Amino acid sequence: MPTNQEKVSQLLADSHFAFINSQNNESLHLANEAIRLAPKKPDAYQCAGDAYMSLGQKLKCNCMHIIIILLGVVVKYNCINSDYY
């Protein structure tokens, strides 16, 4: 039986895979499940933020990045200066 950490890692891998295949709703769903299981894992918020960005939901994307900052991690993408908008 996989550990919680292994489940979260698999969810994040699946979320990233869905994102790169433009399955943004599925990517967001998987990222949110990872957040539910590991609310202090910044990678889960990054995946959710990427999905929100691609779905055109700038405010939610920015909220995910604020959470990452509050968790003490450098944000990989900056939705405020993104060419997506």
C-alpha cells in the first residue's frame, strides 16, 4: 500500500502530465487532491496555479502563488507579469 507521500507524488506527476497535455481541468482536480492530502507541499499549489493560469483564472493563480510565498518557497511563475493575459 502506498504511503501518503507516494500518493501525493503520484498525484503531482499526474497533474503535471495532464497540464502539459492541455488537460487543465484534470490537472487542477489532481493538484487539489494533492493539496488536500499535503496542504504544506508547495509543489501542489504550483500545479494548481499553473492550471488556473491556463484556464485564464488570474486571481486564483495569484492566490496559489501567495500561498507558496507564505510557505517560504520561491515562485516559479509570476502570473502578474505573464504573457498569458
